[in-house]
Amino acid sequence: MRAFSLPLPAVLAGFVAVLVGYASSAAIIWQAAEAAGASAPQIAGWLTMLGIGMGVSTLALTLWYRAPVLTAWSTPGAALLATSLPGSTLNEAVGIFIFASALILICGATGLFARLMRLIPHTLSAAMLAGILLRFGLDAFTSLQGHFLLCGTMLAGWLLAKIYAPRYAVVAALAAGLVICLATGEFKSEGVPMAGVALPEFTAPHFAFSSLLGIGLPFFLVTMASQNAPGVATLKASGYNLPVSPLMVVTAAIALLLAPFGVFSICIAAITAAICQGSEAHPDPAKRWLSAAAAGFFYLLAGIFGGSISAWLTALPPAFIHTLAGLALLGAIAGSLHQALNHAQERDAAIVTFLVTASGLTLAGIGSAFWGLVAGGLCYAAFSLARRA
């Protein structure tokens, strides 16, 4: 029993990891679900099942390996869905979730994960991700027009925390925005239940070829390259050399099973996982799994009260959600652009990928993320052949 006693620092680390994860990207999940045409009760059900799925997967992997394995949804993937799903039906969205989770499951079961990631130049993957996320970064500042007090206060809170407590910058922006919303009456809680359990709804999948190719394939690539790969790298950098294939299989299998209920992805966490893998969680690396176990418990609580989280998001003004989502993704945008443009020989191909993806164009019913990767890939191949010649 002593092995399962949870020291307060471990409990706090688990709580902060879940809080940062939800505060930084729950708004993006809302936008993605709304883009798919989901109603407010359906979105609440999505958040319920996402919390339960991440809680179960985190607890299962952490207790099995006695290592701090934290799972998360794919925030970059949610951003892609938010920009790509408008025009698609909710049934098509579920088909995309199943398609992407099945591909991840196959990669994990066959050991193709590392080999597949090597097929696409890292600079192009990063450029595609930067193009997808650009809109969110712009929204964080365009929201100043018409909501200067709210968004300006959130930006100020984020900036101050970024200087003195960088880990809590997004949480500070969230708190600052809530204070302004409450003070100015922009928090519209009338008629919105602030508590209660939201039961998830089953949505039958529909598989449309154009959606699977134009949204599902880029979603799969972004999830693998920008969530699972950094998550595995974070584990190894923290000294936990776990077998990769079982991690992929377990997370993808749970996501595949729960996809009809709105679970668009379950991945290996990276940024929030670092909170549970550091010395602040526990001085003994062999006992840091306790913090991830605590995080799994808090995930389950967040899932049970997914209706409350959804209700809070409904009561807040869109400018609040846009600003919070944009600030949460600033680091990802900067990091992606740095990786995309860091290699001089691949820079031209990367910038083509970035611009085509950010343009939002649709050709033959297929979205810009796919065409950005195609255009950049053609440039990359042409430049490589020219250099060899």
C-alpha cells in the first residue's frame, strides 16, 4: 500500500498537468467540434469521453510500466480539424477520427512509426503544422478589435507570467480573462447549467474519400509528427526508455474504440508530461509515476464533469476562446517555424508548404494541409535533384 501513497508534490504536479492541458486547448477542441457541426450537448459529450479516455489510458500505461506516461489529445490535430472540418458532416468527422486512429494503430502494431516519420522531411511537416496553426495565432490579436479590455488583459497576464512563471502563462491568461468577463458581464451564465454530467452521443461514421485524403491523412501525420513523436522523445529525454509500439497500440486502440463518441485522438503527451517527469513531481525518478497516476485520476474527474467544462466555454465570449487558443499555440507556432526554416537548403520548399497550407485553398474537395505537403514535397524533390545534378 505504501507504493500507492501519493505525496502532495506528486498530486500537485498531476493536477497542474491536467489543468494546463485543459486550459491551453479545451477552447481549440470546442472550435474543432463546432466546425464539425456538433451541438453544445454533443461537444459536452466529446469532452466527457476525452477525459475518460485519457484518464484510462494514462492510468493503464503508468501503472503497467511504473513510469510517468501521460496521455493527451492532439492539440495540433484539433487545430487542423478546426480549420478543415467546416463543410464536412459530423458523421464524416467521426470517419476521419476512425481512419486516423486506425493508421496509428497499424503503425504501432507493425513498428512502422519511426520509418514512416523518416519518409516526410521534418522541415515540411513543421511547415505544414505552422501553416495550420497560423490562423489561431492571428486570432489572438485580431480579437483585440472590439474586445480590447478583455483580450488586452489576457495578453498582459500571459506576458507577465511568461516572464516570471512561464509554465503558468496560459493559466494566467485564462484567470485574467475570467476576471474581466465576470467584471464586465461578458460571462453569460443565464440559462446555462454550470454542473452536471454530459452523456456522450453515438455518431455513426461516414467515410468520404475526399475527407479521408484531404483531412484524415494530414490529421494522422500531424498527430504522429507533432504529438506522438515529441511525447516519446520527452519520455526518453527524462530517462524512461519504454517500448514505443505498445504505447502507440494502447492509445490508438482506445481512441479507435471511443471515436464514435467524439474522441478524435489519444496520444502520448509531451509538454504536460514534462510536468510529471521533472524533479518537482518527485525527487526520485523511480517514483515520478505517482504524479502521472494522479493526473490520470484528475483526467477522469474532468471527464465526469465534461458538461461543466463545456458549459463554461459556452458562457464565455468567442473573443476569450480565440485569444486563449492563440496564446496556447504561440510556442508551437514559433517552434514549427524555427524547425521549418532552420535548414537553408530546405527553406524554399518549407516556405511553399507553409504558405499553401495557410492559404486555406481547397482543390478537388481536398484541404490545404494536404496540398501544402504535396507542393512542398515537389519543390523539395526538384531542388534535391538539381543539387545532385
